Amino acid sequence: MSTDERIIVLNVDDLEAQRYVKTRDLHAGGFDVIEASTGAEALRLVEKHKPPVVLLDVQLPDISGFEVCAFIKQKWPEVMVLQTSATFTTSEDRILGLNAGADSYLVQPAEPLELAAAINALLRIRRSEDALRILNASLDKQVQTRTAELADANRQLKEEMAQRQKAEAELLQAQKMEAVGQLTGGLAHDFNNLLTAVVGNLDLIRTRATEPRITRLAENAFKAAERGSKLTAQLLAFSRTQKLATGSIDINRLIEGMYEFLNQSLGASVLIELKLDPGAPVVIADGNQLEVAILNLGINARDAMPDGGQLVISTNGDPDDPRKVIVAVTDTGTGMPPEVIARAFDPFFTTKPPGKGTGLGLSQVYGLVRQMGGNVDIVSQPEEGTSVRLHLRRGLVASHSAIEAAPMSEAGQSETILIVDDDHDVRSIMTSFLTEIGYVVHEAERGDKALALQKTLKPQLMIIDFAMPGTNGADVVKSARALQPSLSVLFVSGYADSAALEAAMGTAPFLRKPFLPAELAAAVRTALEQGQSPAASGEGSLE
């Protein structure tokens, strides 16, 4: 209500003479006046004009002023009511009027100045109430806005605590995997040294034995050693120290190729069903390791269905990430409660009885898939089965799945080779075979002894283990090439950090343990031929 506007006052009085005097005095006080002689007319005018102040006589012909006041205050509480009376002037009358809702009470006749002052006082109250209402409305809006902001902030905080608890859980899982990876990597290194001697000798026996029984026994032992070699490859991939041989793999073709093997491995009590999306794109994966992962999941599923059941292997596009393909292995077994799902990928965690499981199956799958750039999750409910989903990266063009064996290389031509390896059995099998096919071979179990022999032997090739006590093969080769820049080098190792190995050996050839004699012969020939080119023989290849 602006102070520059003329204020309208409704003058309600059934006596014309009294009404006239009050209207005159109000005009003199600077107010505009509208008049009513009955309670009903007064209510109609209030509804129409909404006057800031009603000057209301108590005694009216139709409705008492008390009732009119009560009705106004109930319907239009912002209208100020000044009750007047020349008859009802006792304190009880004033109390009754005020209780009816009147804002003030004035006894008639009143002096003109007193009437104007009383109305102005009510108007000041009205302005204060208006300001208070505006302030309250503003405060209400601010409270609503702030409440909404706080609710939004709380929601965001909860979300952040959750895109944080998830990160902490993933970090904890990664730390667990890293710790176990270091352990398994070290074990794989020692195991590969043993397998190198075993595989090499068995291969020579099976290819040279003349008695069928000896050939058969050697073949069986050789196959067992090959399985051990695959196990160490899994351990190295699990520890993330060996790079996987990833490429574009036709995932449907790979799974279809595993069908008969899975049937034989899981037994007749498990019905295997393939639900392969014909439009599923190829994936980026190491085919051999992916087969191992699917086999592990199949074995876990079989163990979760002691009375038999159904195993479904499916492929589909990832609806949440178009860059991924989902391979799901789903069983109808006992399922997992949430607390088991939370620990399912922990190394050595198992719900199987002692002697029935190592607790490495799912953790190996997790490590392999993460190393291939994917992810793994589990959907399960107790007694409702389990679905383990591998989210693999999409590939472009499928590569050939067949692995062609390298042909036997030509025999040596009396080139001098220096073998440096701290494992006696590994040195022995390499020396025996390479000597047999025409090379002149010398051995050293340490880097310092190798460097001493090099000064007198001047070998054409150094075959050196990358990981040795005291120093690594790269440091030894660097010193050796400082004396003999044209020296050819072949690195061999059963365990090494792939990134560190690549950074250290540059373009030098590399052969991973365990290896067959034929593979060793081929690698030696390649290393010698590469060493003859200026680009490969320079010292800078190891910088």
C-alpha cells in the first residue's frame, strides 16, 4: 500500500447524521470515504473495494457490528477494523468488540483529529503487517529454496559417498590383487625355470625315443608339463606382469569352439545352452586366456549345482556402454548372498569346503578381464542362481584363431653362444641342445662371470635371463655391449614386469620360459640374423 495513494475508508453507520459527521471529518483528514448503513451492505462493499480501514459502528439494523467485524476478519484479515459506538461504551463492550477481531475501539463522538489519528495508527499497523507478510513470504521462499538446495546437496553427497565407496572398494581390490600378483609372479618365475628343463628334456625324449612305450609315457608327461606351462601363464596374467597376447577375437566362434570341451569337463549333469547374439561384434582379448576364464566360470557354476542344472553362456551388446560386449555365464545353482558377492573376487576367498577350491578362480577371471581392458560383475540371489558377466572391449576385425607353429630353424654353424642363467637345469638343457645342433656353447651363472668370459670368448650371441640375483639381464647386456657393440642378444625369462622388460631390452628378441627346443633354435637363429644388421646391433637399443 503506497503512502502516496489516498486511503479509502468504509464508514458503516445506520444513523445518517452520525455517518455524515464521520465522513466529513474523514475527508478533512485526507481520506476517501465510501458509506454503508447496514451490515450486509458493508460486507458487499468490503468484498468489492477491499478498503484498508473499516470504521464500523457496533449497533446496526440487520447484523450487529460484532458479527460484521468477525466475518471481515475471518475472510479478509488484512482489512483493519476500527469499531465505534456511542451507546456500548463499557469495558465489557470494548472487550467484546476486540474479541470479535476489531483492531481498535473508539468511543463516539470523537474529535476529528482523534479519528484521523486513530485511523493513521491502524494504517501504520497495516503497513507493518504488510511488510511482515512480505518478509514472511520471502523467508518462506528462501526456506523452501534452501531446503531444496540442502536436499540436492545431500543427494549429491550421498552419490559422491557411494561414484567414493565404490572407488575405495576398487582400490582395495586392486591392492589385494597387486599383493597376490607379486606372490604369484615370483612363484611363476621359479616354476617356469623348472618347466623349461622338464619340457625341453621331455620333448627331446618323445621325438627321439624308439620304443613306443617310452614315446607314449614321454608324450603323456609332456602334455602334463604343457598344462603346467599354461597354469604359469595364467598366474603371470593374473599378476599383471606378463602382457596378454590380445587381439580381435570372434567371441561367438570362440565359445562355440569350447562347447564340446565344456560338455566333457562339466559332466552330464550340467546342461549347457549357448545363447549367442549373431550380431555380437568381435572383442579385444587373449583367446587362450579368455577360454581359461570361461572354463573357470563353468567349473564354479558346476560346483554351485551339486544336483545338476543348466548353464547358459550368452553374448550381447552392453546396453550401458556401446564400446563393450557382455559375455555372461549363468547357472541355476545355489546363488550368492550380498556379503559373498562383495568378496567373490578376493584372492583365496572361497565358500567351498577345505580341499575343494583354492579361491583363485574368480580372482583370476577378474585379473584377466581387467588386464584386457574390461570389467566383471556378478548378479545373484540365494537359491536363484548366479550370472557372472564379462564386459569386454569391442574389437574391429576378427583375427585367425589358429596358432601356427614355427618351423624348425636351420642348425648352427659353429657360432659361439654364451648362456647366462642362474638356474643350472635351464643352462644344462639349453647347452645340451644348442651344442647338439651345431653351436659352440659356454655357460655362466652370474652376470659378472659372464662379462669376464666375454672378454676372452667374444661370443656372437648372449642368451641371458632377464631376472637374476644381484642384477638384471639388461644391465649385464649394457656392459657387454660397451665392450662388444656387435653382440647379439636373446633375452629369456620365466617372469618379468613386461613394461620394465620392454623398456630395458629395446629391440632385442625375447623368449619366454618354458620353451621347446625347436622354439629355442628358432629364437637363436633370429637373434643372430638380427645382430648382423647395424640397426639391431647398436648399443642404443638398450638405452
